[in-house]
Amino acid sequence: MSGEREVRYADSGDLQIAYEVMGDGPIDVVMAYDWASNIDLLRMGSPSDRLLGRIADFSRLILFDMRGVGLSDPVDQMPSLEVWVDDIQSVMDAVGSERAALVGNGQAAQLALLFAAMHPRRASAVVTVNGFACLRRDPNYPCGFSHEEEKRAVAIVKERWGAGNVLGFSSPDSAASPGGHTWFELIERSAGSPRRAAIKQQRAFDVDVRDVLSAITVPTLVTHSKHNRYIGIEHSQYLVDHIPGSRLLELAASDHVLSAASEGADVFLDAVEAFLTGHTRAPVLDRALRTVAFTDIVDSTRRASELGDRHWRSLLETHESIARREVESARGSLIKFTGDGLMATFDGPARAVKCLQALGAALGAAGLPVRAGIHTGEVELIGDDIGGIAVHIAARISAKAGAGEILTSSTVRDLVAGSGLQFDDRGEHELKGVPGTWRVLAVR
């Protein structure tokens, strides 16, 4: 999504709820993430931006931060789920939405389900993303957390929140993407303090919506990441077994919080669009051979902490200025910045390597050492963005590079024969989410 952004606030009781409207499609979709949300960071260069933009392509997407989270008013105590339901009504009223589909991730799925049961005339459909009816184990819910597991989970959130480790553990696909862990650090700190996050995690254990599931009459799609470390698929299966007419979509993913970097994200988006609109978009036919390059600043988290926000922002502006200059000079296309790095494409691999050599030298002189990865392959041209397996390969190779290092696939080496570029063999590697093994080489 591009264009001007505007975060607005809806009055709900004595608090204000932050929301943003994206797109102008024929259906309204109200979406919320669970205890890790901040509208600004969900949009600004985050792994979630493309996923949200895709939903906004076929809808008017109304994204909001639940009270006590992100940009919405903080609270001393977490409210009941019913109060959160009132917040949805307030946001819908503020944007003039009479009826909307509800999409909820994690605990926000409980919110979406309860809203659909309480206000069926205002809910057109529900999509749960790694949702659950409850988390606490009892004789009728054996898949829940034991008392000891619950205490440990809350303690982990309180002790580790703010460094990206909680979200990084629950969403490893996104954490492994370029800039992913840095983004998770920011989203944790911007969603709320460790104490607030622990309180919200405890509330997730306290809430139980099992008794309302049979009252849900709107179409319901239950989606679940097959390799979710946080909750098992039994939670989603319980929803399907107790919500009349609902169906389950199992994704070949590990992430609890889905983003465009998640395995299975495109399957999820296609399914949600078909479910909510009754049709799917025409298949993407525009494909081309491109050399895809990723870079990121080495040890950016530590440096940002040491330098402070103002100095770090100044360095990031320098990084972006140099990157634009070098990519443009090499006749490349700067696809996007990823917080502390970039993704770019080139029409030739030698040009890409030489561009990243020049970029690395310039950024190193500015005190910003970077690492980089390059692969050449067929990509999907998706507006101003790109997709496909070649993108994942380049990103995974980049993640293996060290400071000042440019790693490439053997495809790049083979295509630049005669260019004078030399490489050192780094052996065969498995690349997460990519079939087979891949030979990785370092540019001298």
C-alpha cells in the first residue's frame, strides 16, 4: 500500500482507540492483532505491511490497536473481553461501517468470535488466525496449558519482553526475514511495557469463549500455522468442531503472528480473499528473471541502543541516501527498505555484485558495516513489489553473511563468468523454507 496515512482515534467510553483505514474496497474488514500491536510499526517497513496491503486491495481494511495496546490509551487493568467488543463497535461507528468481516490473530480471535456472537447483524464473517477458545487446561479442554505451563509462559513474557525474543520465538519465519528481529524488538517495546504485556498474557489465560461458539451464525474460516510453537492445532480444531459450518485451513507455516514473510502467507491471503469476496484474483502472470539483493546493517540493535534514537535515525537517513544513490547508479530498482536494510533488484548479477561492493564501501566509511546476499532467479512482479522463491533464497543467503561480506548463490557465480569477479566456496547449505541444499559463495 502506498499513499498518505492517517491514524485516527475513536472514543469508546472514557478511552480512545487508535485505528487506521486502508483501501476502499466493496467490503469492510476489521482486523486486530493480539498483545503485540502498534499500528505505526505494523505499517512502516514491517513484515506485516505487504500482508495488510494485500487485504486492503480487496476491502476497506480497518486496522486498530486494542485498548491498553500500542497507540490506543493505556489501561491500569486489562478490561473484560466484552469491553473490547464495545471498542470494535466504537471504531466501526467512527468510520461509518454498518457491517464488517472480523479478522483476529491470537487473543484477538476471541474478540472477533465474541463480537460475531453478540452482534450478528454487524458481523458478515469471521477469520481466526492461530486463534483459540481458551488457553487454560481443564478436563473438557485437554489441549490447554497446565497450571505450571501457564505460570512459566507469563513469567517468560514479563522477563523477556522488549528484546524481540518473545515474538521471535512465536514467529520464527518473520524473525528470520531481513530486519525481522529488529522489527520484533520495536513492536514489543511499542506495544507496551513488560508488565503490561504480562498482564495481557495472563488475561489471555483467564478468558474463555467456549460457551459462545455455538451461537456464531456467520461464515467462519479458522486458519492455523501447522508448526506453531505457541499453540497447537488442537485449539483451532476445537473451534471448527464447535462453530456451526466453520472450516479449517492449515498453513505450512511456523509463525503465530502472520506476515508476508511467513511461510504460507500467499495461501492464507488467497484463501481469505476467496472466503470474504467469493472469488480470487486473477493469477499473477508477470514474471521475469531478476537478480535479487538483500542487505542489512550489522549489529544494528546494539548500535541503536548505544547511539540513542536521534543519532541512530540520522545514520539510517544516511544509509537510505547512500543506498538510493548506489542502486540508481547501477540501474537497479530499490524495492523497499527493511528498517535496517534494503531489498533491490538488478537486471544483471555482475551489476548487482558491483553495486553492493560500492554500497558496502560507502556505508562502511560512514560507520555502517553491512552484510549482503544475492541470488538470480525468476520472480513475480507484484506492482512495485516482488515475490517468489528467488526472493526467499536471496534473503536466506543474506542472513548467513558476516560483516562486510557479500554471499551469493552458485547461480550468480555461474552467470558472472568472465566478469573478473572472484568467489570463495562456502559449501552446501540448507536454506530455511527452500527445498534442497544450495551452494553458497563469498565475493572476494
